[in-house]
Amino acid sequence: MIGRTLAHYEVVSLLGKGGMGEVYVAEDTKLHRRVALKVLPEEMAADSDRRARFQREAQAVAALNHPNIVTLHSVEESDGVHFITMELIEGETLGEMLPRKGFTSSRLLEIAIPLADAVSRAHREGITHRDLKPDNIMVDNEGRLRVLDFGLAKLHVPFGSEEGTEMATATAGTGEGKILGTVAYMSPEQAEGKTVDPRSDVFSLGTILYEMATGERPFRGDTSMSTIGAILKDEPALVTEANPSLPRHLGRVIRRCLAKDPDRRYQTALDLRNEMEELKTEIDSGELVAEPRVAATRPLRSFRGLFVLGAFAALAIVAVVAITSRKDAESPSPVYVPRPITGTLGQEMDINWSTESEFMAFGQTRAGSVDVMVQPVAGGEAVVRAGGPGSETAPRWSPDGKFLAYVSSSEPGTPVFLIPPHGGSPRKLVSTNIRTLDLDKIGSAMGDRPWSVDSRTLLVSRIDESGRTAIYRVDSDNGDAEQMTFPP
């Protein structure tokens, strides 16, 4: 198909393959924009009933208007080839973004709330997705979540039929890998080939939330059938056991989504979204934090028991005071023992943690200038990552862990450089135009978290031609800078 023209669409490149056909990048020669073009399989296009049903579903999806749902443009036919055109989303899938040990609760909810809201909107329009998984969820280059393939990823046939249920739009890997990639997020009723409704999507959302919280899927197997067996029978470990930093209530929300019985789940994605919004409000306000686990105690059943306990407590206090008064006051056992991480000479400043908190970058004074250092938190030697005759300072770790951004006074224009944190050469990104002697301005040319969540852009303070300082959004690939603020 590459190089071929369908109607007024010129096929440019292949995006991926799946049971529902192949997906391409195409150029719309009328509107001069790029779109995603999905070519339907011949066997589906040849069946008039299936084609008509597909077109009805496509029309329903095209009617959806939601900022977190990909836009479907048209269903078309040219030279016997049936295809649909959709908005082309550029960014990262949720699967590509997922940290090895899961997201923090705040980041998880930032993604999960618009995800549930998008699914809820489809449910209100009578559309059940049936193929929710990280590969069908993207965060675009502007940081906005987008859900792909609503209603189009499946033909809604029972699992195990000749057509199968693996209808992923764009999944890479072998056939077995593709099946596992979809089966792992199925609800029990879908895996058994039963009739499904929006509560099936709620189960899939719970599976995705579990993976976002822990970095692991709740149901795993060596084959598609063993994975289905786990979905039907197994109860996954609590997310708070795998990630104790999460609030217990978040674990309860995910556990309810994963109930085997659809009646025991949230009945709509809207209910799930509302629950997570309330949870986020409680976390942001400080009302809810991760709760340390304590051993359960028996309630006191009578006043007499309370009196006896109080008497024993009073005697214990007297005994403790008598004993501790004899001890050397200078040798108490501290509750927390600080541990030095760095062990080098010179002042160390401007610490910035890696996404996984396994490394930190910082500035260190060495021979009259400041160098950027990278240090394993677990211990070991700090390594110089950027040094020069001037000062290399304010390192800022990108969310994907691929780059450190830092400001250097070693060159005219005091530019921002990018450098791989664990080896590689620096690359000049953009000049700040700050004078090399304005050390305070150099140190504050980037905020504590200047990067966008997709690591595609970062915010930098620069001095414009009139001498005013303004904030610019800078493309991390080519250094293109767009002025965002216009101060007087």
C-alpha cells in the first residue's frame, strides 16, 4: 500500500498491523494534513452484513466529541479498497510510558481520570470499547491523553470463534504475543465468550490501573489459555503490597474494578471516574496518604478493663522514667539515622532525582567552577557528566530518563545543553542569552520540573531582543523555541 493513492489520500508509511487490518500514515492532499488510514481486511470488506455493521459502529464513534478520544474522520472506499481515516496521534502509548515499578498515586490519577472520563462518554453513547489496553491509550506530544479504537478494535464475536477476538489496530510482535497482549486485559465474561456490557470495560480499566500502580499485570500466563485461566480464577495481590506508597483507598478502588462478578464492580466508568476524582482531591489536600500497616488490637470491652490497662500503663511509665534517668543522656537511639550519599569534596547543590529515584544529578564546585555530577542513590562514586571552564549547573532529569538538561556558562549565550545521564556527548539545545556573571539567573533558567511529561519539550527562561526575560517552550529534538509569556 505504501506509495499508493486511495481517493485523495497518499499512503506514506505503515504504522502497524492487526486483526482489523493494517494502519498507515497517509497524506490528505485536499486538506494538506496527515491522517491515520486503516485498510480493512478483504474478508471483512467482502461481507456486506459485516461491512454494514462496521459502518454503523464507525458512525457512532465518529459522533463522539471528547478531548480524550481520537477523532474518526470518515469511512470510505476506493478501487475496491475499504478504509477509514482517523486523526493521527503522535506521542507515546501508555505501555511505553509505564515505569518499571508503576506510577506515583498523583501521576496515576492524572492519567486515569481522563481515561475513565473518555470511556464513560462512549458508554453514554452506547459504545463498549472491548479492547482497552495500554497500547490503545496514548499521551500526545502536548501531554493530552487520547484513547484509540473505540468500537473499532473488535467485531464483538465470542472468544474462541473462528474470527477470534484479537482485533488490535496496531500491535507489534508475533501472533502469540498479540493474543497475550489483548487477552491479559479481558474481563472474565469476555474471556468466556459471554455477552459483555460497559462493566467489561470497567474490568479492563481495573487491569490497566493495576499495571499503572505496580508495573505488573494482575493476570499472567505463559499462553493465552493460561492467562484466561488466571483471569477466571486468580485473585491478584493487593496493589498496596506491591507499592506500599499508595493510599489504601486506591487499592480498594482497583480491587472493586477487578471483581469477577460484574454486579460487584463499579457499574459505569462514570462511577469510577467520580471515585478517582474524590480520591485525587483528598490526596492533593493532604487528607489521604499512604497508611502504614499496624497490627490489629482488640477493643476494650469494659471500663474495668480500661482502668486496669491505665494502671499498668502508669506503672510502666514510672519504670521507664526510672530506668532512662540513669542512662547517659548523650546516647539516645535516634528514630531516623541519616546516611550520607555523596562523599566528594566541594559544595554540592541543586539536586534533581531521576524518575525511578535510583540516581540523582547535582552541581558540584570543582576547581573554581561548577560541574554536573550523577550519583547512584544506593552508593558508589559520583561521575562527572558535564564539565568545562565555566559553570555547568541546574541539571534537570527528563521524565523518560534519557536526558539531563543543564545550563552552561562555558559558551557565549549561556545555552541549555542536553546530555545522556549515563554516557554520551552533550548537545546544545538553545541559548538563554543570560550574561555569564548573572549566576542567580543562570541557576533559575529552568524550574525544578521544566520537562513536559512526554519529554518532548521543556520550559526555559530566556532574554529576548528587548532585554526582557520571558518563558519559552523548547523542542528537545531541534531546539525550536516558542515564546509563551510576554512580560512588560
